Amino acid sequence: MSGALSLSARRTPPGVFVALVLTLAIGWLIVTVDGGRLFSLPTTVSLLHVAAGLGLVAVGQTLVIVGGSLDLSVAYVVSLSTLVAAETMAGDDGALLPAIGLTLAVSATIGFVNGLLVTHARINPFIATVGVGLLLKGYLDNGYDGPAGKTAPALVQGLGYQRIGPVPMSFLLLLAVAAAAWFVLARTRFGHHLIAVGGDPEVARLSGVRGSRVLVTAHVLCALCAGLAGVYLASRLGAGAPRVGTEGLYDLESIAAVVLGGTALAGGRGGVVGTVGGVLLLASIDAIFNQLEVDVFFKQVIRGVIIIAAVAVYARRAMRKAS
């Protein structure tokens, strides 16, 4: 059973990478005809920065969705994390590590609460995480009118803006987190158990898997990834931002990236490699539209159509396999 589960975690849906290459090729042609440059250094760096923030959240979202759950509180966790990090640092490099530690501790606590609500209180993941998100929203709206705190200069310079060639350090962080998540899903007992719980909780229980513990852990890891994204965004903005998570649509966009990457919303199938492909696809579409100065409303419509089409394609494939 574990061999089949690890194979499920490792299998990469090639469709998202084909779509990525086609999108970049068509986008390059359209932008060039329009007189722009899609693959200029500033555009490439900007694309990878966008992918880094969304990707960190999406990797965590992949873990809970593979387990048959969901987390719609991540946008508020991101916003809260920027504030915890920036206010704790207060512009002091000496407070950098304690601030990051506190931010991740707060994020993990929120994930732990989400996991308990889903597993022990038996609340639907959609309702449970939306409820937690609304609690966080109330705190943020009541406590903050705008940016607060000041990010440590070392973090701003290192994670926020430093890069190796065209590749930002933040994108390398995303790759490291994605590699760790891939290893967890494909090579560890926890990963096998998570896929089993997402595929069929009752069969997993009869096989001796403690589904509640597995899902709680997945929610904690998801929140930790959102916390990391918050630390990164604090490094980019130089301060905490109470609405950066919701304005960035990190909840819905992360789910979209996971679905585009081939992970089944019902759980039990998927992986982080496809998710990274989905993140790069969404970031590429955003970069192309920015170059073309496309209206924001039309941009969201096109993204919605792409996501619906991707889900429809995966659903048809699943039906064919089932038949």
C-alpha cells in the first residue's frame, strides 16, 4: 500500500507544465507584437517574487487538500504574520530570529486550532477555517488601520530583495519548502498516511492510521507555510500589512494553484511539484497581463475561466479512469 501511495505523491501531472510553456510562448509573442518585453530582467524578477509568496501558501494548502481537508483562513494568517513579524522586529536586526520564531509559533497555533475544529469538533473544513479566518479578520480590522511595525533591515535586504542572477532568494526559499513537502509526501510515513486519509478515511482507520493526528499535523504545516509567506511579505513591504493576505487573494489563489497542479479537491491524490507548476502558471498569466496593461476585472475573468477549464479537464480524466 505504501508503494502505491508514494507513487501517487510523486506522479507529476504534465498538463500544467505544458500549459505553462504554451502560456509563456503565446504571451511572449503577444507582448512582443505589442512592443513590450516579457522576458526582461525586471519582469522575470517580479514574476518570481509573485510566485514565491503565493507558492509558499499553496504548498501548505496542498498538504491539507491531499488529506481531504481545506484551509480558507490562510489569507488572514498571512496578514497577521506580517504584523507579528514587523512589530516584534521593530526595525532591529537583533530581534530578527525571535520575531520569526514568534510568527511561526502563532501561525502553528492557528493551524492547530483549525485541525482540532475539523477533526475533534467534526466541523466541515470549509466552515471551520472560514470561521477562524473571520475571527482573525475581526482582530485585524479592529486593531489596525494601516501598516504597523518595521521589518529588520537584514531581512528586507536578504529575503526581500537579494537575488542570485534573476532568481530572488524568496523563490529559492519556495523551492526549498516545496522540496521538503515533496519529501514528506513521497518518502515518509506521515505522507503515506496523509494520502491514505484523503483517499478513504475509513479504510485508513481500519489500517491503523490515526486520521485525526494526521490532519491536525497537516493543518499546522499549512499554517506554518502561510506564516513563512507572511515573513516574506513583511520583508518586501518593510512593515506589517493587515490586509495584504486578503488583497492578494491568497486563500482562493492558493487553492487554484493546487487544482491547476492536478491535486484532487476530494483528497488522496496530488503533489507539490504540480502545485509549483500551477503557481508559476498563475504568476506568468499575471506578468503577461501586466505587460499588456489588461483591465483588472478582465484579468480576473480570464483567470477564472482558466481554473474552471482545468478543473473540467481533470474531472473528465477522472471519470474516464473510473469507467
